Amino acid sequence: MTINITEWLDNTAERFPERLALHDEQEELTYREYRKKALGIARSIIEQNLQQEPVIVYLEKGVNIPVSFFGIAYSGNFYSPVDTALPKARVSVMLSVLQPKLAITRRGLSKALDDAGYKGERLFIEDICPADDDEAVVSSARTDRGGMSGAEDLLYVLFTSGSTGIPKGVSITHRSVINYIEWADSVFSFTEQDSFGNQAPFYFDNSILDIYCAAKSGAALYIIPKHLFAQPVPLLSYLKEHRITTIFWVPSALIVPAKLHAFRNVDLTSCLKRVLFCGEVMPARHLSRWRAALPGVCYANLYGPTEITDACAYYIVDRDFADNESVPIGKPIRGVEMYLIAEEDGKIRRVSEGDSGEICVAGVCLSPGYYHNPEKTREVFVPNPFGPGLMYKTGDIGRYNVHGELEYISRKDFQIKHLGHRIELGEIETAAGSVAGVSRSCALYDSARHKIVLFAETGVSETGVSSSFIEESLVHLLPDYMIPNKIIIMDEIPINCNGKIDRTLLQEYIT
């Protein structure tokens, strides 16, 4: 039984030492080189005499980040990746939460760490020179410390935005990642013949599946250059050139090739086998375009916040959807329980059949909580009234459809009271996304003026898509009280660093 994720890299490097493991624009590593470099990093960390401490990884996206993750895990510590593009004030807040004693970075980034107030030791990635006795040193250190990190020890801390604007550090254990990856491997049957095309930043939890499923199975992990996601034909050409079999992207990344019909220019039928998506709602209209262009591919919608180790539910697409239908999030993954709840007078109850409720999650996937933030942890990790242990209150609203599949409706924060009606803004977005010419949409509430504002992305290539056309289309899809009071047409809706719609920026447009 696996108790530490480093066992996957050990086994794969032994089985497939010369098989390609990691590839970026500048460098590629075989599995033998991957493990050897990770052990070299582990040795350098061990020499700092750290144990079960946070080690920040402050590097530009590339092969050195997953190598650093494994190196930190080999050393008996846990990692926390920090985006090098973040403002120094936000990095400072993250550092104040973690209080790290060591950072893995490169010399060219050292001043940025200084500016953010970092005072700890630095391990420069360019100085790592693997030695023949690294494995013996790491093994000896593990023996001296009573063995390698156990299943309940932390593997990483990822930061997410808090409702107050203060980032929260989500702690995740080896055990939770092992459960998730072993489930994904059992469902999607990854092998050493596969190649993953990575889109997610490594500080975003969607990357967990890419990194660890590849390492466990012996598949190659290709780190796709970020600029290609704005160029759909070159992007698909990259997938074809590298014979990518599996992609796990946010829907925003999948929408661009779909809306511009890039499949007409690049045939992926000989390579692509799996299209997985997570992180936001996948519009049915764009999913249908992917399925029409690549009908032999397995499509799956995964759902879950960072606090439950990336994904806790999944739906493998097995039927067609109308443009205004919601793609389900399906059913819990192995080792997970999910509930729809309502709270009345401080008491939690399950909602009645057919009603919507807050999605709550329990099981092996749960985070131990927010790092050094017990107050916030207690707010959302609460005693489970339906079983043992704790459950996590996601803040997401869901309901079961006629097929018994769970559907995501909206964030609880996006539930508004308007004209005496309770409205889920996500339902307006689903309807708007089905309107011809609208590729993406975002509904917000202007509480000062009591108005629903809809942002609709049409793209510069679309003509004849006006706010009045969208409004007239929505009249046939929504009740009167849900029709937006204002519709703003945009060539392109802004997205944040994780590839999701940047709602915070859009909110500034209406206030």
C-alpha cells in the first residue's frame, strides 16, 4: 500500500528509466534523470536539517517545479508553490502564513523574494548537482528520522483567495493525493504509453492530476507554453506533434478552440483519448463542438474545490446535451461522501428530493484545514451530522437532476434576492452560454442599484450579436425576473491566472 507519493517515482524510474518524463520549451528529463535530480534536491534540503517544514518553490513554470515537489517530499517536508508573477504584497502575506525557512528558486528571482520580505535560506536550482550517493544520504536520513513521511503527513499547501481578499493556505496530505490519483488511474486507465498536455499552473490544484498520474503510470508530462492557449490552431498542432493523449484543462481553455472551430485545421483523432475538465462550468454548446469533432474521445467533468484535493465528483459524458442544459458533476469519487444540505436555526439537514442545497463533502479527500488558520478552518470544516469525522462546506449550490446526477448550480455567494425571488446567477450564465454567438458569460449583481448585470463574450469575429439580441433570446429561456437588467458585450472576458473568469475584475466595471 502506497503511503508516500515518492514511491510512484521510485517504481516508475526503475521500470522505465529512459522513458521521457517531463518536457518544457527549454528542457526535458527521463524518469531516471527526474528521480536523480529530485534526490539531489532532497539531499540539499536535508542538509538544512528541516523536517515536516514548508519549503516554498519560487520558480517560473517548467520541469524544475515538479522535480522540486518530489525533492521536497523525499526530504520529509512539504511544498508550497508561489507564482513568480504575483504582486510582492500578496507574496508577503503568503510568507507570513507559512513562515518558511527555505525557498527553492533561482538567482535571477532572488531579489523579488527580497522585495517580498523573505528572510530564509535559499536553494538555487541551478546549483543542484546530483551525486552518486544522494540516494544513500536520503535513505539514511529517513532511517534516522524514523522513516519517510507517512500518509497523514502534509504533501503541500496551496493558496486560494479568501472572501476577505486574504489568501488561505490549504493543507493536503499524502493520503488524500494517493486516494485521488489511484481513483483517477483506476477510472481512466493511464499507462506509460500516455502523454499529458499540462495547462494548469503548478500553484493551481488541477495540476495535481497531471503531475502524479504521469509519475505513477510512467506517462510523459508536456508543459504546454502558456502563449499557445491564445492561439487555438498552434495549440492543437502542439497536441498533435507531441501525440498528447490526455488533457485536463479549465473550460475556458477548451472554449477557445471550440468557438473558433480550430478542429477544421488540425486532426487529433490519431492521438487524443481523454478530455477532462474542472474548475468552472463547461458550457454544453462548446462541449458539443468538441464531441462532434472528436467523437471517439472520453470526456469527463470533474468537480471539487482545493480543500478536497482537486476533485471529489466526476461525470463521464455519455449523452448529448442541449445548449441550455447543465453538464452534471455526477457522483462522488471513491472514498468520498457528498451531501446537499440546508441550515435552519443553526441546524443542518439534508434537502428534500428535487431541491437545491449547499454541497458538502466528507471522506479521505478532505484537507486537515487551512495552514495556521484554525478560526477559518472551524468555519467550514464542521462535524459531520451524517457520519464520522468532519465534512467540508463548499459554498457551492447543487441539486440532483432527473437522472440522479448531481448538478452544480452556482456559488452560494452568487445566490441573490432580486424582485422578491431567490436567483442563482449560475442559471443565468448557463442560459446566456446557449445563445448563438455568445462564447462565455458572467452574471454579477449590482447590489447598489439592484440590477443583474450580464457580461457576454462574443469575440471580434462574431457579427450581429447585440445586447438586445441576447436579451430577446433569454426571454425564451428564463423567467422575467431573471432577465439581466444590463448586458455588456465584450470581445473577450478577462480570465485570471488560473484560467478562470476574473469575476473580481468584472465587478470593478459595475461599481
